[in-house]
Amino acid sequence: MQKVRKAVFPVAGLGTRFLPATKAIPKEMLTVVDRPVIQYVVDEAQEAGIDHLIFVTGRNKGVIEDYFDIQVELSNTLAERGKSVELKLLDELQPKPGTASFTRQQAPLGLGHAIWCARDLVGNEPFAILLPDMIMQAEKGCLAEMVALYEKTGGNVISVEQCAPEETHKYGIVGKGDAVGNGFKITSMVEKPAPEKAPSNYLISGRYILQPEIFDILATQERGAGNEIQLTDGMLKLAETQDFAAYPFTGRTFDCGSKEGFIEANVAFALWRPDIREKVIGNMEKLLKTVEPADNAVI
Ligand code: UTP
């Protein structure tokens, strides 16, 4: 069985839910506490043993490339000023030479198309996909758990989470088969089924380990929902010939592409940090008691 060495981060979306901020800043660079959203997702990939990061970028995303590059002037200035703690932090976060690649999705034609743009960089081996606007909080990272499952099952592995049974029509839903390792075998996948037709309430969330045959499928795939080339449609086709297993993630997931999810992520990760936790709790208690909805709030 081939090891999962590479991870693809599709960061070419327009981020319309976060305008006007995303007019100039990619949503993946918005900060949760003191680091960009994308850093949390890269940390999760590295914890899972990924040693090559592949970013599919688009227009206005150059800042993501800059973020993962060495900023020589900044490092020199920090060194001159004796800021060794900050220097060490930057050094630890820095991808090693040759382990980060960037390719462009020239037009935002959909997630499936973004993944297809990474085909040459991935090559003929299994690979991970992490949706960079979904950040996950757990003692052990979601992708690390998925790699453990993959090592038992081979094939394809996706992360799933339970939704309210009446909300299945909003998501891709999987059928639950026999237990295997820390997950279960998938018996079927259905895109946005009505609750009475849904095989379960397990939704496909934002992490995938896929076999490279997905690229041939995506190459010829027609546009689906939203007139975009959808990854889920490609997976449905792949599932006709290959096995899929699911890892049910039980930690917290935050959709940082939405305002509420982003704010929740900031609070949750601040509460995780012993250095600021108490202060944040105190301030939030005060705010909750004193702030009322305002007529002149900017919406
Ligand atoms: P979203 O559905 O969140 O779309 O994409 P979006 O454009 O980023 O955001 P909104 O909905 O307009 O606010 C899910 C993931 O797929 C990537 C996005 O960057 C995001 O990480 N994506 C989406 C691409 O890379 N290319 C695309 O064409 C579409």
C-alpha cells in the first residue's frame, strides 16, 4: 500500500461570503487568534505525516505564497533585535525547501476543477485533500485518524460528521456499512438526499484521502450544482469501482468561510490557549452581559 505523502489545499475560491474582507485578503489568510486559518490546516496535515504541501491558488492569492516563504528582511530584523522566540516560531512553521508547491486554477470553476489542477504535482499516488476553510479542533487531528484508517483499508477514506436528520438535503450523505478500524465502510453516497431518502445522517465533511484515478474522472466531468465541477460528483463515479471508508470525526469543526463559523473558531481556539484563556473568558462574560443588538450595526 502506498503511503499518503502529499496533501492538496484548494485555495482558489472567491470567498464571496466574506466580502468585503476577501476583496483583498484571501479568506484562508484571515487570522484565528494569531495565525492564519491556513496554518491550522497545514499543521493538521503535517501531524498526519504529510511531507509535501500542494496549494491550488487563484488570482489575489499571492500572499499565501509569501506566507509560506522565508521573509529574509523580517528574519534579519528580528535577529538584530534579539527576538529569538519569534524567530524560532517562524522557523518552526517554515516548510522545508522543496516541500511546498503552488499551481494556479485560472478560473474558479469549482472544487473538483481545483483538485484536477493539482494532477501533475500529485502524480500517480494516493493523496489527501483538506478544505482550508474548515478548521478542526481535536486532541488528535482528523487527517491523522484518517491515515490510521487508510492504513487498514486502503482505497479511499473521507471524513464524515453527523447532521440533524432533517438537514440531509444540504449535504453529501453516506450509507453506513460494517465497522472497520476507527471508522466504517461506506455502502453508498448520495448528494443532498431528502431526509426520507437519506441512507444515514453522516455528511461528507472537509477531509479526503483519494486514489489518483479521481483525476481521470475529473478531467471529463460535466459541471454540476452551481454550474461548477464538483468533487462530490467525481467521488460518486469513483465509488462505482473503488472502496470508500469513513472516519466519523467527533471533534469540533468550524466553517471559517462563514462569519459565524469564523468567530466561533476564534473563541474556541482562544479558549484552548492557556496564555489567553482566562482573560478571554472574563471579557466575554462582560460583553455578553452588556452588548445589545444595535440599530446602527453595519450589516
Ligand atoms: P466554497 O464553497 O467555500 O467557495 O469552496 P468559496 O468561493 O471559497 O467561498 P464562497 O462560498 O464564495 O464564500 C470550498 C473550498 O474550495 C475552494 C475554496 O477556496 C474553498 O477552500 N475552491 C472552490 C477552489 O479552490 N476553487 C473553486 O473554483 C471553488
